[in-house]
Amino acid sequence: MKEKSIRVRLSQKRNDKLKAHASSKEKTVTQLVEDLIDRLPSPKIDDSLSNPLPDQSDD
């Protein structure tokens, strides 16, 4: 799996808080973010997009 990176702008206060929390859990900031993402619900696939209606244009 090819890994991607993201860039997030945070205030110094939030950055310090995030790093301190990661340190207290003996994790990296990346591990914390991955854990939070893994907790998100999986997106539902819209059936109408996976099974489009046939072309109904007037010929």
C-alpha cells in the first residue's frame, strides 16, 4: 500500500497539546491520527451511483 501524507495547520497551543497527548499515550502523532481515522464510520456506497439508470435520452 502506497502511503500518503497530509499537512495540517494548527495553532502552537493545539500542536503542543497533540504532541503531549501522544507522548502520554506513548504513541506518535501519526499513530494518534490513524487511530482517530480508524474510529470513523465507513462511508456508505450510494446504490444509485453503483447501478446507474440506463440512458433515457430521446433518440
